[in-house]
Amino acid sequence: MKKKTTIYDIAKKLNITAATVSRALNNQNDVSEATKELVLKTAQKMNYEQNKLALALKSGKSNNVGVIVPRVDTNFFGSVIRGIEQELNPHGYHIIICQTDGNEIKEGDNIEALLNAQVDGILISTSSSKNSIFERILKKDVPLIFFDRKKSLNNVSSVTINDFNGGYKATQHLIDTGRTKIAHFSGDTNIEIFKDRFLGYKQALLDNNIDYEPDYVVRTESNLDDGKKAIKKLLSMKNPPDALFSASDFAALGAIQQLKEKGIKIPEDFSVIGFSNEPFTKFMELSISTIDQFPREMGKMTAKVFLEQINNTEKVKIEKKVILEPELIIRKSTSNPL
């Protein structure tokens, strides 16, 4: 393996000190323009590359921002990441993307790796149920911004949507179409977004004098197989539901596939609404009603909150709680309101 060129190699080549080379490369004023030009040309010829980590350690700024998400292979998180990058890139920042797969240990490892890389901030949709995992970030005084999935911590900002209202709107829409036996695929209610969607569902039932049926609520993962299994369980009940609000578009799609296999007509006999407005919900022959979370706007707003925090010259802790409003998208999987 070819040895990397160092500032000592450049100094030896030019018969000057390594300190002079370093000052020239960093464009310091105590080095003449002629020397700077010579050093830069020599460095280029010798394929010298500056140690970015060393520079970050010295300057206290790397111009890198860590972005941690549960999954990168969904439109939602992909769009959030795109929004973050679109907002940060013009300000000279680059993003480092990490995926947790919903695993707390992996999330902690990602945080440790980003801190070791001297990132200027960490933007995260957390999979952790513990606050202790974020202590390392706060102790190092690195800006921490939650988006989508958050924890309530003092002096930590967040950008989310109103998941309670999203759950409420989805359920109210089903009620407005005449449905009263409404099931819910809940997701993991230890995660705040799924808990809030469930509470919105429950409140809509209460406000419309519809009894809450605990057996109609099934915890599912955000995938087709779980959606299929859960709807099978619900249809086998003595008094099965006639509508479904799923906290995930993917689980909703699985339910629809299973309903079709059983010859159940949608939306005539059974209505389904999902959550997230994934692209496939629009382009299917039976398009799926859903709740739009505006992920790119969420990403842009998260980046703006970070920039405001890192550019704060007063060294005062800024805590912002930005809540975006979701939108109901009505498509073929539900009827029009009565």
C-alpha cells in the first residue's frame, strides 16, 4: 500500500518547516502569498490530502451532520433526508446517514460513531425508549434535534407532525362514511407517534358515541405480512369489524391484499385507510386513503431548527417544538362521506 503524503514530506521537499507548511495549507496570514502558492502546488503534485478529522478536532467544526433513521428504504424517511440535505447543503454542510433498524443498541453505536467523527449536530428519528442513550450527545454539547419519533428532553428541539390529529382525522373519516366497527393496526405504542395515533383513533370513537372495542386493536409491524396476519385475526372474530385505520400504509396494503383474496369488496363491504402517504398508495388500481405527513417539509424544518441553534451566538439553549399538521387524503379504499 502506497504511503500517504504528510506535511513533513512536503516540508522536506521544499526545505521549509512542517509548521510553515501547515500554516500555508490553512491560509494563515503569517505566511507569504508566494509560499502559500508554492506549498499548495507541491501538495497537489504529491497528492496530499488533509486529515479532515484532525482539522475538525482543531477547529471544532467538521461541517458534517449526522442523520439517524430507523429505515432508509421507505419513502417517508428518504423524503425527510432529502429535505434535510436540500436545506443544509447551501450552508456548506454534508450529511452522514445512519440506520438503526429500530434497534436501541445499534442506535447507541451510531451515536457513538457520529460523535467520534466530530459531527456538528445529530438529527434523529429515535427508536429508543430510554433517555440515557442521549446523555453522551448532551454532555458533548452537540446540537440534538428530534424529528418524527422524539423523546421529551429539556433543551432539546423536535419537529413532528400532530399524530393525534392524524389518527383522529383518519378515524373520523371512516365514521363519516357510515362505519362504526372500526379496527386499528397500532404499531408499537411504546413509540410516541404510534401511541398518539392510537389515542386519536380512540378519541374519535368517543366523540361519536361509538364503543371502544379493545379486541379491534392489533399491534403490527410496518409490513405486508403483519397486515395480512392481523386482518385474518380480525375477520375470524364473532363480530368482525367493517373498517380499518392502520398506523402504517404497508400494513394497510397487506390487509387489502388479504381482503381481496377473501372476496371482500373494498370499499363497499370494508373500508381501509393507512398512514404516511407512501407513493404506492396513489398509483395502485385500488388507491389507498391515507394521512400525509409532509416528510420533505419535516426534513427542511428540522434542518432550519439545527441551523438556528448552531448559529446562535448568545450560547443560550434553544428549545423549539415544531408540530406540523397532517392532511387527510381520500382515495378509492374508502367511500365518500355520507
